[in-house]
Amino acid sequence: MVDAAAPMKRVLWWLLAGSRGGENRGRIILALRERPSNAHQLSEQLRLDYKTVRHHLKVLQDNGVLSPSGPEQYGAVYLLTPAMEQAGALFDEIWAKTGAQGKPPRDEGGDKA
């Protein structure tokens, strides 16, 4: 029997642990689980540079983890995709194994104030 979650499992491992920025992407996923938000709201909530958030939103969108609620434009609200919502327990498992929880936020790019 083929595991239907296998493609999402590979994607989540790569997004969270196999590439730079995994910690911030995980934090964005957690924030969107709580409440759909736009890039500006996420930037303020997570204390990350707006450009950093936009970059990670694009990576997550390109990999089927989230999507904008309407046309992509300034102020678009992002939601987790149904596939990502179904993979919630899988995300929790991978997130726990990355060891990123409890670490202070880190901004990897963009303008430094």
C-alpha cells in the first residue's frame, strides 16, 4: 500500500530541516494554523523582516503548503492548504525532531534595523 502522505512528508522534511530558513517556515506554518494572516501581520507577529516573510510565503506556496485567499496582491491573506491541514500531525512530528522550538527568533535576511 502506498502512503498518501509520503509526498508531503518529503516536502515538509525539506522545508523544515533540509534547507536554510526551515525554522522561520515552521514558525509561519504555526502562526497560520492559529489564524490566517497577511505578510505584514506575520512579519509583526513573528518579528521578522517583511521581505523575509514574503520569501518564505512564496517557498511555502510553491510547495503546496499554503495559498492566498484570493488574488496575490498586497494584503492577501494566506491559509494552509487542505493537504497541509491533513498533514498536521506529520508537521508536528517533523517540527519536534528539528529542535527549532524554544529557540529565539532569527531573521535570516532583509534589512536589519
